[in-house]
Amino acid sequence: MSSKALSHVRICDFTGQLAGAGATRTLAAFGAEVIRVEDPVRQGRWDILRGTGPFKDDRRGIEYSGSFNNTNVEKKGITLNLRTERGRELLSELVKVSDVVSENFAAGVMERLGFGYEALKAIKPDIIYVSNCGFGHTGPYRKWKTWGPIVQAVSGLTFTSGLPDEPPAGWGYSYMDHTGGYYMTIAILMALVHKSRTGEGQWVDMSCTEAGASLNGPAVLDFTVNGRKLRRPGSPNSNRNEWPAMAPHGIYPSRGDDRWIAIACRSDDEWAKLAGLIDRDWSRAPHLAELAGRRDHEDELDALVASFTRLHEEFDLAERIRKLGIPATAVQRPGERIDGDPNTSAWGLWPTVEHSAMGEVRVDGLPVHLSKTDWSIERGAPCLGEHNDEVLGGLLGVSASELEALRDEGVI
Amino acid sequence: MIEPAPAALAGLRVVELAHERIAFAGKLLADMGACVIVVEPPRGAAGRWLPPFVNDEVDPERSLNWWHYNTSKLGVTLDIDDERGRDALRKLVATADFFIESEDPGRLAALSLAPGDLEEVKPDLITISMTPFGSSGPRCDEPATDLTILAGGGPAWMCGYDDHTLPPVRGGGNQGYHTGCHFAVMSGLTALLVRDATGVGQHIDVNMHAAANVTTEAGSYAWLVSGDTMQRQTGRHASSGATMESQIQCRDGRYANTGVPPRQPKEFAAVAGWVRALGLEEEFPEVFLLEMGGQREFIDLTMIGKDEEVTAIFGAGRDAMNLIASKLPAYEFFAQGQERGIPLGVIYSPEEVMSDPHFEDRGFPVVVDHEELGEVVYPGAPYKFGETPWRIQRRAPRLGEHNAVVLRDLGLDEREIADLAGTAPGTEPAAR
């Protein structure tokens, strides 16, 4: 098949940051024509990733951001000053030929720009409009603002990551920017499926905190059915496993500074094998032979397992444990999993893109392969207005002389 | 009776081979209207023996884990280790659009149920295989769990505490499985749009370890771009250099996330107003610094540590937030701050989210009818579709609940159906 999976889909994209731009990134990798619309007056800096690190070399500025590049691969970029009448007209023209309008502004911003759902629908009756903000467009918190860590806090995900008698550890990155983006991608695709069958568009109002709160199902049901709260003494301990119970199950120190190994013993049989490998008197103790005993003495068990693991190098030990059929792994650092792990390299997980200003840069790939219409990521993120001529001229038919004038007038 | 609203995935038929790793993908499709048929062995899927259980009674019909991950699905039992069961599965797949599974690599091929085999019974079928390391490749046969996927795939390295004698932390809730399932659904729907346009089906290989790897934000791209290794910190983003704390204990002992500290003039003005509203100006005489910040046109953050006044204003903003938090319960801190335009977050436990007024107002807690227990409250929609709303169609299926209706449609008679059901439901525990 020659064309890419979504080459028939065009997205008029106002998203930024990871929570929004991450969503249209996946669609672009599958071939959708994603056209980023940015504000020429603020040089696209509404998206805080424009201009922030990491940087490949000494060059700084809005065209050199490694994070912006990673999040916007394979997209096109245009500039439109929506404070001007011609800017708004051109946006309307773009909406007319788009399938989807996507954004992750605070609730109400598109409305204020004059492009809320009703206005979009008046321009293009079957438009799909997907908005993604912290609390959605209705409800008492609709005007409140969030970042990824705040979404994680309010949705229960920060709380569920941590060790007993310590504050929440939370997530050391914006898990819900990634995952909110995934839900946004799913929402766009589901709305496209519905449209392809019925011809009908719609508005999907995403509240990222709701998306996050939907990821704690069993814990929520344990409360609504059994009345058991996760906020109770000794809970949570997210390196252990309750559902199903496993022991030993955790992240243990290995030899060296800040080196760790994760081990998950799924059964008494696996424990017997691991106990044989450990080969100490304690590992053969009868009170640890069965799961119930190991759970009753889990603090003691973890301390003993740690006393063994800290004598060993974690990659080597993990391999010896896996050879027994027991899940184990080094807690891999970025360099180890990116440049030293045969699974990610054989997968082609780190493609190199060509960015117009930065040159060649490696980026995240996709963890899927489709047998007939696979993804591809070759082009870096667009520079500000990089595709003005192609999109405004080629797609919307604005003449070269008018484009020149629009530049002079600050419309683009 | 009011007709339910149309569903986005109405008419889509999915056969899911029960496995705890893939169950969430089936739920995402089923709650949007797809007809998802989960196929279990006659003794029941392992997922039915996952705690927690209703009243802690271990029973394959009382697993809350099963309940949550299998809403809106139909359930049938087939023994695919028996040729008659495999025949019936092929007949079932012939009626489907998707076949989704998470068996260990090689198992289905050995049973002649590999994607290529199934394509013969349904040429435009979309098959999704989700495995810890992909269905082939150098690590595909390694054992794995959610813990080892998140520990080997990058997320755990990023999470934990400032004190690095404490281990890295795996976030709770089987998020490694969830991330894999998100990619399974994104790519499956993409393939569906391709099939809508071209009539062609295909196979999708989902690699959970790879999914974790590309879900670490700067963890990956800082290394890829500049060779930097992020280091974990308590309750905030991992960083190549230490950053300020952003998680704070409030008066009630609970925690809140203070987000990004005040940086803009209007934010300093807002914090100053908050200090005064709480009557804290005597305890916090530096409120004048906040007001100076509020009156500035612009605050150049790059001057922190260089310009005395900017440094003092910035420090006062942080100190004021800490002081206010020490005076208020976490929820009040969150709500008052947000009302004043300062992005903050209360750190809720999962159960606390369910009674938050905003979540209640938007209808996030939803009620599902369980005949024997009455109404049970579940977490609701991750997105609000205007025309085709998310909806739990029904509670998770009991073991073999839909054998008669689903298998009869395949042309099987009562005796064949009874024969296939094999062992009576739930008479012996499933092997784990």
C-alpha cells in the first residue's frame, strides 16, 4: 500500500505542550496532515516547549528546542494572527477543508477567539472538534488551570505512586500529559470512525483529570463496594503488588551507586527457584516457602532479598533470574534503555528526523508496528510559519503577492 | 424507554482472548459501543481470580478487577487447547472486525491461530497482539510483569524521592498495561480507518516495553538530544539538576502540588491578595515584595540569583505559598488558590476523587446495575463525546454468560454449545 494510513485526514491543530501536541503527533506519524496554527505575534510561545531545552548544541531560541521537536514531528506549521480580520478569514478557510480541529487551551479560549464549537460548525457542519483541558468545559472547576503534575495530583495518580511513611513520590514526569494526549488521539480517531460511517461530526470535551481518574478502577471499586480506602496506614506501597499478591516483589538495591533491580516472584514455584539461586539458609526457611508466609513477613523478606541483591551487578543478576523464568530487570537509565537495549534498537524505536534548523535529531518512535500501513517519522517539527507558502498558498490558494503583503502586515 | 444515544463504535465487533494485559483495550472499545466478546477458558480467565473481591470472598464472579476491566463486554467460554474450541473460535473470528490478544509469543501460532491463520477465515480482519517485548525480536520470550516493564522501560527510573538511598518507585495501578492498551487502541482505530477506506485488514504488533520507553517525557528526549540523564526527585519532575520542591504538606497533614511557583506579575499580585485575605500580613511582612512583583510590567526569571530584587520577589512567592499551605487544609489550599488564578492541585487518593464536587457535577461517578448487589459506582468517562457518549453498556459478564446467544448465532446447536462449555462454570479455581 503506497499511501500512509491517515493520509486522507487533515487536522487544523492548535495544540501545544505534550498533553495536546502529543496527541496529534501520533496521528501525524500515521500520515495525517497535521497543520499547526501558531501566533506570529508571540512567536508561538503559548506553547512553552517552543524555545525550551534540551538543546542539541549551543544554539538557542524558538527553532532549537529538543522537546518541541520531539512533540511535533511530521507536522506542518503555519502562522495566523487571529487578532486580524484576514487572519480569522484564513482560519475559516482552513477549517472548511479540515476534518478535525484540536486544541488544549484553557476552557473558553477558542470561544473568545470566535472559534468555539458552534462557530466551527457554522463554518464546517461535520467538523470534529476535540478540546482537552484540565477540568473540561463544564462544572465548577472549568476555569481552573492545570499542568501535568496537577492533573496527576487531582486524579489520584500522584497518591498511588509512593512508599509507606513517605510523602507521595508521584510521577517524575507528566504521565498525564502523555496519557491525556493518548486519550485525545483515541477521541479523535473514534470521532473519525463515527464520521466515516454517519457523516456526522461532534465536539469531544476532554477533562484530563477525568482521563487520569479513569486509570484507578480496581482501587475505586474496592472503596465503592468494600468501603476500603487506599489512604490508610501503610498504604500505598506501589513497589509491592496486592492484586495479585506477589512476594518478593519490588525494586532492590544492587552493587554500585544508585543501581537497582526489579524482581517479581509470581508463585511459590518461582520463589523456590529464586531461593535456590540465592542459596542462603534464610531463603530456604519454611515460613517463607508459601505466599501467605512471605506476605506476613514481607518487610523481613524484602530486607533479606536486598541483602543478597546488593552484592551483585544488576544486569547480570537480572539475566540469571530471568533464566529461571522469573520476571526481573535492571532499573534501566535512559542511556541504557535507549542505546544499550536490543529490544528498543531492533524495534526501530528511536528514529532520526531532519529538522530544518536543528539538522538531524533522534526522537521517540511508536511502540507499534502495523503490517501494511506502519508509521514513519522522518521530518522534524516545523519552524514557525515554515509551511505558510505550502498551506496558505498551495492549499488555500492565497497568491504569492498577497502572502508577501500578509507577512508585511503581520497577519502571518 | 428512552433510546440510548448512538455509539461511536456501534457495529464494530471485537473478539478478545481474555488476558489481564489486554483487558483494558477491550474495555476502551466496549464502553464506546463496540460489541466486544471476551473469550475465556471454560474454567474462567485468570483475571477472575485477581483481587480485590467483593467482601474479600475469593470467587470468580466477585473479582472487582474483572468487573472493572470487562464492563460492556459479552463473555463466552471456549477451550482453545481443544480443536473443537479452536473451530468455534475461528467461526467467531469470521464474524469480527478485530481480534485482540496478549498471549505469550508463539502460543497462538502453535495452535494455528496466528494472524496469518485467522486472515484465512476473515481476510479483512484487524488483529492486535500486545506482548511485553513485541511478538518477535531479541527479548520477546522474556517473562515480564507491570513492575518489570515500568522498571526496565524507563518510568521507574524517573520516579521516587530526593533521597536516592530510597529505591526508584513504580507508579501504581498497572499503568504499564494501560499504556500498552492505549497504543493498541490508537493503532487499531487507525487500521480501522484504513479498512474503511480500502477494505484491507492487517496485523498490529504492540510492544509494552517500547510503550513505556516512549512515555517518559524528558527521560528519553533529554538523552536523545543532549545526552543528559534525568534524576528522580520527590513529587516533581526528574531533572538533570536539582529543582525546587513543589509538593507541600498542608495543615491537615495532606499534600498538595504547588505547580509552577509564581512567576508573572499577576501571579505575585494574586498571592499578595491571598496573604492579606487570610490576615497573614503580620506573619509575612514580605508581602510588600509580592506587591512589588505585582506592580512590575515583566519579571525576567533569568535574573534570579543575579538581581537582588527579582531574587527576593521570587523567593517571597515561594515562601508565601508554603506559609499559606501550612494554614489551610489541602482541599482549601487547592480551591482558594485556583479561585485566585493560581494553578494548584490537591493530592487525592483514588476514592476521594469520586466525591469531589466537580467530578460529581460532570457525572464522572457512574452507576452500573449488578442484579445481586444492586447499584455499584464505577469511575466514568475519560472523555465526553457530544453525539456518541461513552457509556458502560452492562456489568462485566459472568462466566459463560453469553455462550448460548453468541455461539448459537454461529450455527452451533445446544449440544455442541454444552459440549464446548466443558467444565461447569467456576467449579475449580483457574490455574494462575
